[in-house]
Amino acid sequence: MIPEPGVVPSALAEPTVRVRGGWTAAVVLANVGVFAAWLGPIQVLLAKQSEAVAPGNKEYVFGLVTGVGAAVSVVANPAFGAMSDRTTSRYGRRVPWVVAGAIGGAIGLGILSGAHVIALMLIGWCLMQLFGNALLAAATAVVPDRVPVTQRGAVGGWVAISQVLGALVGTALAAAFNRFTLGYVACAVFLLLSVVPYLLRSGDATLTERPAFVFGEFVKSFWISPRRYPDFGWAWLTRFLFNVGNALGTLYLFYYLQDEVGVADPDTGVLILTAIYSVCVLVTAISFGRWSDRSARRKVFVTASGWVMAAAGVVLAVWPTWPGAILGATVLGAGFGVYLSVDFALLTQVLPSARSRGKDLGVINIANSLPQVLAPAIAAPIVKHLGGYPVLYLLASAVTLLAGVLVTRIRSVS
């Protein structure tokens, strides 16, 4: 039976009791909500809004807004993770930040819904990134808080697909309305509703004693020495490279379909490809996550996923047609599902300390958000001046291959 809030002897104890399906479903839904609120705008709404605000310079406006927002994310995720590690609320360490993240993110989306100038787009998107990362930091940390190592591949698979399900839900909500205003409102409502089941059954253990706060030590804690924790360093680097490759490959999907493939209705095209991709991720994430639990092996799955994802980039580069886009989405989804589930389980096994799980996973999440800062700066000039989409997708493939090779440097996990 899942312990009730406060019954766990210590919020810092290594979990040994297997979690139930209902708890996992609630965590997954909260993650789906925040990813829908991010990826619906990134995949469709911000692209359409950028085109409306600056039709002759849409790529750079889109890149500016997403890049600045991602820069906020780089700081916000580990900072909120660290604050949740120290939270002594009677509702638990993570719950208050889930609530604050959902409300603040909905406000940011509300601002975006009425934004017709670049400045308001920046304010709204930065608020969504700030508070969305508060929610994500807390919702990610609950896995090592509550899930035993022997169950993390399976649970990690479900949590991992929340990103993909969020992309599907967010894209569907965005494509359901002709006006981007209503798409933002729909994403905000879904975000608020998605966290309710988790709040009702979180089982979040209470931290009974808050560590003493020393600002200098707090700041230093964000630097985790690669020499002292080399496996954590390699895990961070490989996740960073995987996400650089993924960001380069997906950031301009709307414009790729519109300008390179020549799809008449890119909104629907993005939705169809996202649905295909999501199904493939769902199948591979769950099955390979459980396989990695049974075999007690992680690295071989992550390396193989890198090869598969790289192949998808090659398809998109050399065959810019609708059938090619469908094949690319299928292959990419299959590889990314394996990567998401198994790599998440691997990461939880190389965290430096139980005392700072939220912050440490926040540092890992910099490897998710920093590529969103770099990708627009790299992708925009490539698309406009340096070879276009074929070069962009081949570069994404090369980066992903490198990530798959470097994961073998992690020594403490098989």
C-alpha cells in the first residue's frame, strides 16, 4: 500500500515500497499538463503568432521568444527544485510548487492569448517557462522520492511519455481553434485541471526539519563537480546533446511542413505527425522501460536509441515529402521513446544526494532547457542562409549519434 502523507519515516529515505498505478497516472497527468502548455505553443501557437506579428521575419521572432523563454527555464528549474528540497509545508515538499506552477503558468498563457506585440509575447512566454519549471521540477523529483530503483524503468517510461502525450494534447488544443487566442486559453485550462488528481493523492512526505540556509553554500550547490561525480557529469552531457539534436530537429517543424514539404495545412500536418510520433513513443517507452528493469541494463538501450533517432534526421533531410515526414516521425518516435524512459531511470541512479534530489534533477533539466536557447541561434541561420532544412536535420543526426556514443562513459550503471 502507498504510504499516506507524513507516514514515510523520512523524506530523504531511499524508497522501497512499490507505487500503485493510480499514483503513477496522477504524476503522468500533471506532467502531461505542463508539457501541453509548453509544446502546444512551441509546435503551433507561437509559430502562428510570430507570423502574425512579424510576417517577414517570423523565424527570428519565434527564435527570440523561445530562446529567451528557455533561458529563463535554465535558471528556474534547478532553483525551484532546490527550494522544493527545503520546503517544510505540511502538504509535503513538492505539492506547493505544483500548485504555484500551474496557477502561474496559466497566467502566462493568458497574457500570450492577448499579445499582439513582441514584448508581451516575451513576458507571457517567460512567465509560462518560469512557473512551468516550478511545476516540472517538483513533479520530476517525486519519482526518486517515491519509486524504488527496481520500478523506475517502468514508471520512468510512463513519466517519459508524458512529454509526448503533452505534445499531442497541446498540438490538438492549438489546432482545434483558428485563432491562437483560444488555443492559449484551452492550454491554460488543461494545465490547471491536469494537476488536480496529483494534489488529491500525492502521498508527498513532509520534511520535518529545514536545513540551515547559507546563501553562499546554496549558490555553490548548483555546481556539481564532474571530477567528484563523473557519472553525473557524463549523464548531464549526454542528455544535453540528445536534447540539442531533438531541438534542432523539431523546433521548425511547422515551417518545415509549410515551406519545405509544401503542406497546405501545416497545423493539421503537425498534429498528424505528432500523433504518429506519440504512438511510437508510447509503445517503445513502456516496453523498453520494463525490459531495462528486468535486465538491469540502461546504457545499451540509450546508445541504440541514439542510432535510431539519427536515422530519422537523415530521412527528413534527404526526403522532404509528406511520406518522408511520416516515416521520419515514426522512426524518431520509436527511438525517442526508448531514450526517454531508460535515460530517466539511469539519471535517477547517478544523483549525488537524496537530500538534494529536486535541485540535482533541476541541474539535469538544464540539459533539457539550455538546448532550447541554443537551437534557435543555430537553426535560424542554417535555415535562412547555410543550406536550409537538409543541413539542419543532418546536423541534428550527428549530434544525436555523438550523445549515444558518450553515454558509454558512465561507469556506475550497466
